Amino acid sequence: MSGNYRNTHQGTLQDDVELFAREQKANAFKNSTVSESKTIDGDHGRIETRRTTVFHDIAWLQVRQNWPGLKAVVMVDSERESGAKVERETRF
């Protein structure tokens, strides 16, 4: 998702999505309709776990960012373990 879209009086689309996702995750997604899945892959001594969350209640974002065709937002939390090293990343 590009963080370059900016409305004069509002944050970027990426900023809005990240803030919303962090708030919902902190509340265990109690206030959202979401679909979740988890995958674990292991290869070459590395283990990667991906948690995918699809947010379906995004009418506020459609209005705020003037994006009427937007249907969902997807968040992927990745965790890569290689020996003692652990890398974490969140993508939207």
C-alpha cells in the first residue's frame, strides 16, 4: 500500500490503516469483523509464521479517504526465526 496518498485535512491512507489495525489488535479485534488465518513454514533452518487478518468493517475508511470501492484491509504479521535471531514485520 502506498503511503503517498494524502488528503489536505487527513492522514495518509497507510497511517489511518496502521493506527486502526494497532487499536483493533490491542482490543483482540472485539470491535471488528475479521477473518484470520495462520501459516507456519520451515525451510533451510528457518521457521516463518504468518498471521493474516482481514478487516471487513471499513466503511469509516471508505468515507475518510474517499475510496468508495474499498472492500477490505489485510494485515500480515510475519515472524522469522533463524537460530537465535527473530525478525518481525507487519505489512498491509
